[in-house]
Amino acid sequence: MSIEHTIIIGAGPCGLAAAIELGKSGIKPLIIEKRNIVHSISQYPTYMHFFSSPEMLEIGDIPFTTANDKPSRLEALNYYRTAAQRHEVQVHPFQTITSIAHEDGIFYLTGEDRFGKPLSYSSHHVIIATGYFDNPNMLGIPGEDKDKVTHFFRESHPYVGMEVAIIGGSNSAIDAALELERVGAKVTVIYRGSDYSKSIKPWVKPTFESKVAKGTIRMLFESRVIAIEDDCVSIETTGSMKTIANDFVLVLTGFHPDRSFLQQAGVTIEPEGYPTFNEETMETNIPGIYLAGVVASRHEANEIFIESGRFHGRKIAAHMKTNEN
């Protein structure tokens, strides 16, 4: 079995950016991705627009152009796909790495393809750029495993005329509520905060507040769902209990990186809960294992997004080049 110089786990924007930066320094890495290129973005709501301006999402010195103020999900998919193709990034999609072992300076990666066939790779370096979109923050309440519950919102059409409860108060929850209201869904937003989140996009908040004032969207502050039944949800709100009719529940409370995979690879986790790594080089406590993107976040998953995580590859490439000279 041949030994790769560097294997990158994850083909999101930050994994692609790392591959491109390594390529500039003469290293041809292999990316292993358990689904498709920029899978997380492909899972975003169909008609979503990014909060960031296009230049903040650029990788590989390729301009990201758009006719809008903010790029759309579809534009981003096209952009990152094109960037990977132009830089001839080598990607093995639909392969899942499940374990990393190391011995005598070599990393041994094992996993399986989408049909369950075992896979194995070996490499001198590993960059973990696994993101977080596969790990939603669970509520841990009765009924959360029902088919009517989802942690992802794609589009509003399936919910026409339905009673929909949205749990959360961030941009994803507010955007989903507005889309659902437009198609005639009966929307209730359930948020534990006492007021609107400060993270809500400023050009969206007035529209949402207007819908709440007119009664076309019901907003419940200082509230939490304590149980989900087939035809209703039980809510604790401002110290009292109530039950409301319900057909579907969208739990839009965010996501978190998979720390267990890092620990299995030998990366230690600091008492504060984030992985051990050098901010200047992105190398972990295991020499040869690096982090790129949101997996390196210290507290919140959205602390590191494409805007900053796209530069991690530059630090990694510089460190590898210095060590090999």
C-alpha cells in the first residue's frame, strides 16, 4: 500500500482551501469525504443566501462573483466545485474514515465506502477538516426521535397548511419561519431567550417582527419544549405549561464538531472542551495531525466558519514546508 504525503478528512470549503494551499507548496494531498464536495452547503435551505459577502468566502485566489449583495447556496455550490476542479484537487467522495492510528511516523486510516466495503489508507500527515453539520445539538426530550422531527430545514413546500413548531431563535430559525409563513404554514417559534437574538440579520429582523405583530407568526419567548407527541407539543413558557397542536417540529438549535473522533485519534481535549492545537501551525498534540475549519473552534461551532477557516491551510502548508526543509 502506497503512503500518501497528506490526507485531508473532509471536503468542505476549509478542507478544499487546505488542499489548494498545500498544492501551491508542491504537496499533492488526497481528500477523503464521506459524502460529496461541500456537503454541508448542499444541505442548507434551498433558497438560502449567505450572511457573508462573496470575497469573504473565496479560496484558491479564485474570485467569487455574484449579481446579488450576498451569494446564494446554489452560487456557493458552483463556486467551490469550480475551485476544486480548477486546482485539480484529488477527492475520494462517499468514503468514511472511522479510525486513525499512528506508528513510527505513519498514520493508518481505516473506514468504509458507501456500500460498506472496508477501506484503508496510510499517510505521513493528516488534516482533520470534518466540520459539524452531521452533529446537531439534541434537546434530549421525549419524542425527539419521532419522524415528524427534523434538525434540518431545506424548503417550505412540504409544510403547506401544517402546524409547524420551530425550536430556536437564531438566523436559521427566523429564516425558516418566514419561508414557512409565506407558503401558508401555521408557525410557532419557541425560543428560550427573553428577547430576539442579537445575531439575527439586521435586514431580516424588522420583517419578522412585523409578522409577529400581525399574528401571522407566533413567537414564544422564555419557552422550551419539554415533550413532543404525535399531534401536539408540550411547552413550558414563562413559568406555566401549555400544549399546542402540531404536525411537524424543526429543531434548529445548531450543531457541534465531533470531538470523539479527535479523541480516538489521540488528540487531547482541553478542560474548556476544545481540542489541543497550536494556533500558529494548526498542529495538534499529535505531531503530524492538523486541524482545519470549524473542528478547531474553541467554544461555538460558528466561531470559525469559512471566513477564517479558509486560512488554516496556509498555516499548515507553511509548517509542513518548514519541517521538510
